[in-house]
Amino acid sequence: MTYVITETCIGLKDRSCVDVCPVDCIHDDGDVDPILYIDPDECIDCGACEPACPVTAIFAEDDVPDNMKPYTEINALWFKDKDTARAKLAEIAPK
């Protein structure tokens, strides 16, 4: 299991989660991405990021709300194919 960053991070990218992550598994490409991503292969499931998020955007994979389940796929996909992940995010992100 890993943690997933969801919709409420879009446009905010507070980075408090990055500061507390002991393995530096939270990434983005600067101004290119409107949201942060957690690398599922690097995440050690410590949970430090979840309470650090000021907008409750981070959930354990099994606890992602149903209406935000697409973010689980997008999050993992970003580490394999950033362009496709960005396209999928654009399809579901609030306008």
C-alpha cells in the first residue's frame, strides 16, 4: 500500500508533506504539474505526510474516497508516463 495525493492539492502544492517525508518520495516537475505525486515504489507507508497536509489531500491507498479513486491511478502513472498522467488529470481536475 502507498499514500495518494488527491484533488485538493491541485493548485496549492503546499509542500508540507515533502518536508516531513523521511524517504523523499513526493515529487513534481515544478511549475509543470499542478499537483504533487507520491512514488508508490519509494513510499514506505509511514503516514507522516497525511497529517502534514493542510488541505486533507493525502490518503492511504485503501482510504481514498470513491469520488477521488482516479487519483490513485494517475499518481502511479506519473512515475511511468508523465504526459499520459497529466492528460488524465486534466480530464478530471476541477476547472
